[in-house]
Amino acid sequence: MSKLAVITPSYALDAELFAELHRSVLEFTSEDTIHHVFVPPGDRAAFARFEGPRCHVWVRSELLPRRYLRLPGTDLYVNYRRPWPPLRGWVMQQTVKIASAGMLDADAMLIIDSDTVLVRPTSAESFTVDGRLCLYRLENGVTAEMERHVIWHRVARELLGLPPAPSPPLPDYVTALTFWDPEIVRAMQRRITQVTGRDWLDAFNSQLHVSEFILYGVFVDEVLKADPPINTTICHLSYNHEPWDVAQAVAFADRLPQEAVGMMISAKSHTPAEARAAAIARCAQVVESS
């Protein structure tokens, strides 16, 4: 079985969501799986209770070279070699996912958001077909109206030295739970360095608009031309931004696909904790009866 590392960027406001996620990681992954959570410097205390044999709490800046300086009282960093633009917190969350591939001992990385939980036993083999790791790719998922996604495709291609993308629709690679191959991530880092003539980390962090998921997906499809197996049902997703009550959350959980190992109700929905708990409990019932 492949050695798995679970990667979650988080922050203090999501600490309780992370608690439920981490509980599910302990329940549904193997004993040698370590959950790595990356948080801002001021938020480490909020996650100290999770530290243990199967959880490593990182301050995100631990992954940055010394040329990156944190602005006092903020979660902003500047590269003193090129101070503009500063490294913002949401880009930093993406950076740690890519950078961790070079420092963690793992055959596969499970990238999972704080507002997601595992609901079934999970391993790299959950996302593998004929010995090949799957890719999350939603065909024609990016339409012309999704302006930010279109920009993310453009930036990914620029970083990877590819010609411009065709007109939308384009594939969407963005999701709340997916597996990455660390060797592929390291190859992607080398490609960015080769194309830009800069450390991949500096080139990536200098972008105002960028998506780590689209970067990885475009690299696999357009640079490696790997033709990987595709899996878009690994996680039962809701990006709804309105709060759900218990009945709505349970109804969502009732639709859990048989192949899904995770469930995500977006934190941006501000769904109450009791509704989330009811959805998780309902998932357990669905899994037991399947």
C-alpha cells in the first residue's frame, strides 16, 4: 500500500471544522498516515491540541526560504528580492500544498480542505486505477462566465510555457479533496523553474491570480500528456453559500455516491455545527447500508 500524507491548509476560524476532519482522518486512514496542517504563525496555538503521532502542525512560513519576510501583525509576506506583489494568505495556502511535496516522505498526497470530512476508508488506492493515480477533471466545467477560472488557466499555461488555452469551455480541476503524486508535483516545480528562469516558488507566488489545482491538472494533461484515469465522484461536494438546516444537510448526505470517500459542505455556507453533525451521521448510515 502506498504511504499517504494528508495535507490541509487551515486557520483559527476553521479550527472546529478541522477537528471533525482530523477525527475522520484518524478513523478512515491507515495508522501510518500523518495529517499535516499548515497554519498562520498566530494560529498555531489553536491547533496545538491536535499535535501528536498522526498530526503535525506546521507554521506555513516554515516552508518559505529566508528571503521571504512576514509583515508584522499580518499574514502577508514579501520576497525581498521582488517585494511586489506581496504573498497573500490565500496564495500561501496553495504554496504549502505544492512545497510540501518536496519535504514529506510519502508516495501520495491527499489534499483536503478543512470543511471536508472522510466518510469511508481512504487510501491512495481509493483513487487509483490499474496502478495509476486518477486525476480530478470535470470536462467543460469552466465556462466563459467563470472569469477567474479562465484567468487561472491562462496563468497556469504561462508558468508551464504552454500556448494559450482554446476558448471555453475548459476542464475544471478545482475540488475540495483530491490525490496528488509527489513525483509529478516535483516535476511541475522543475518545469516552472525552467520556463520562468526563477525558483518555482517565486514565480508562483508572484501571481495575483493563480490556482494550484488548475496548474497541476494542466501540467498532467498538457505537459506530461499522461492521459490519466479520471475520477470526479471521490467527494460529495456542495459549494452552496447559503446556510442549511438539519433537514437540508441530511437530504444532501442521503445523496452520497457509492464511490465517494469524502463529503464537503462549504464553510462559506455558514451551515450550523448541528446540521453538519447530522449530515456526517447520515453519511455513516448511508455507508453502513450500502
